[in-house]
Amino acid sequence: MNICGCLVSVARDDLRSARTAMERMAGVEIHAETEDGRLVVVVEDTDEAYASDTIMALHQVQGVYALTLNYHHFEDPSQRAPLAASQPET
């Protein structure tokens, strides 16, 4: 599991079309938007692309002039203990 939280700045005139383009991208969720063109975006790995590749693609969306990675979480599912093993016994 690879999750990235980003702040994306978009030119106001391109905000609607940029948002639509981002929403069509697999692994991208927009969680907040401001009137001045800032978007809070979460990007996750998909079967088709790593989150890092999707972030690079976000840079190419018309109107995007800045993208900042503000949060990153990586967890290797094969390294996780089974849920039952992590529960305290009663």
C-alpha cells in the first residue's frame, strides 16, 4: 500500500477542466478545493501505475502549476502480521 497526500495548485481559469482530468485518473481522489485553485489530492498505487508515476502525470494536467507532496505512507502488505495475531488475548 502506497498513499500520498498532495496539495495541487491550479490556475483558476483551468480549475474545472483540471479537476475533471484528475478525477478521471485511476488512484486519484480529490478531498478538498479552495476558490483560489488549491486541491487536496490523495494518490494511491493502482494495478496500472505507481503513485509516483501518477503524481508525475498530475504535473502534466493543464493548469497545474505546483504540486507538493505533504504526506507519504508505505506499507508492505506481506510484512503485516495477521489481524488475529495482533489482537490481545482476552
